[in-house]
Amino acid sequence: SSDVFTNTSISTVMRCEGVRQCSLHLQVNTHLQLKKHIQGIYMCTVSAAMMEQCRLLSFSRSQKEKMVDHQVNIQDNCLEVGIGQDVYITLQTWPQFCNVAHSRAYHVPAGKIDYEVDLERKELHISVSDMLEDRDYHVRLCHKDYICAGTGAHVLLKKDNPVKNITLKYTKPVPCLCIEGWSVMTDASRVRVCPFKNRVEELWSGITFDPVEETISWEASCQVNAVISLCELQEQGMCQQLANSSQKYVKGMVTFKAVDPHPRLCMKFVTEAGTWIKCPFTGGNFPG
């Protein structure tokens, strides 16, 4: 019968063997209409990142004698899962009969981050939902590279605080500036959203000129692969590249020496995403 398993609920629980040896497990609750031929139940989980895990919960003879033809409440929390995983859970009787099974998908909470940008105040208004109920939650701003390096803006959301809204200030709205969140636990997976990921234009600001050394310099706020050169702005809006001025950029500072400041002297940035031209001396400005 398809109603062998009823009132099934799935959640998560933290199990700890020591102070720091904690791991996340599924908490499965179900009601089973126990028949005399049912010796136990199989409980299996499978996900894209893990092999199938199965447990057999068997009933002793004395238990069966007391509970046969009654509804039995079964609880189990021995199947380990990871934060943010999508798992598929199947409950089956043992031995199996008539293909009776109860299956459902479950998403292990990892924390969902929503945000609003206040460009004038340079603030990010952040709200967190879908986080583990029994864990505090870190939220910070970071610059994404091979790792996400913190900018210093960091808040710990307490699990018992019903308000999960915070405001963090940023300096520049660059593409690699991200909001990162994770539960307070060992090896917690991290949720990351980058509000300004499409604002590549912001990378080309920050050109400086040293009139004493006669050098013009630029350094990216984010890692970017680009070819940078000096060029002379033409009347038609084209920028004629100066000979032997091309430099390939990955990180660090790019410097051009023996520069004579001129309103039509510009820097050209070429990436896979496009080409940008910045003219720091337009209008007699001398960035320092």
C-alpha cells in the first residue's frame, strides 16, 4: 500500500563527536504502518557529489510483537550530508514488496543572500535566509581572486536573533567585490554573490601621474587579464596606439615612463570583454 509511510519530514541536525568534530546529518522522521511481514526499513540518500548511502533499520522480534498493525514513529539522523547539497531520499520496506517506497528531494540549507545596493552611500543592504537553524552565520565582503580576500567588513549573525538583515559599507563597486556567507562550522561551504560583477568599467579608474618622475601608473582593484597601452586620441574618436607602449597585465602595477602629459594622451585597456579608453589629462587634469 502507498500509505505505509506517512507524515514524513526531513530536516538537518549537527552531530558532534568532540568540540570541533561536528558534521551535518539528515534528520528523517516518518510514521510506518507496521505489518507482520515488514522486518525493517531501508533509508537511502543520493546526490550529485556523493555515492549512495543506505541504512537498514531493523525491528527486533519483541518490538514487532508489540507494534505489529500499529503506526510506529521512526526517527533517524545517521546519514551525513553537506551544506548546500541537493539530496534525494528514499524509504523502502525490508523486505521490499509491491514496490512500496517513499521518495523526495531535499535541499540542505546553505544560506540565501539577497541584497540592495545604495550607490550614493556606498552601502550594501543584505538579508540572509535559508540558513541552518542551530548555527550562527558569518557575512562579509571580500575581493574574489583565487580565494576571496576579506575587505574588513564582517558581521556574525546570531542564530537566536530573528533579524537577519545587515548593512556593510564598500569602497569601490568593482566586479570582484562579493558578499560571502557561511555557517559557523568546520569546513562549511560558502555562498557568494557579487553585486557588481558586470561593472568592468570600474576597473579602469585610479590612473595616477607623477610629475617629478614623469610616470603614469595604474593598478587594478581586481585580477584581470588585459593588454594596456598608451594611445593618442584622434578627432574621429579613434585612439592611435603609441609605438612600443603595449604591456600585458595580470596583477600588480603598470607604469609608463617618460610621459609628457597631454589632453589627448590616453590609456587603452583591451580584454576579452572589450576595449576601454581613459584619458586622464582631458581638461588639464593631472591625476596625482
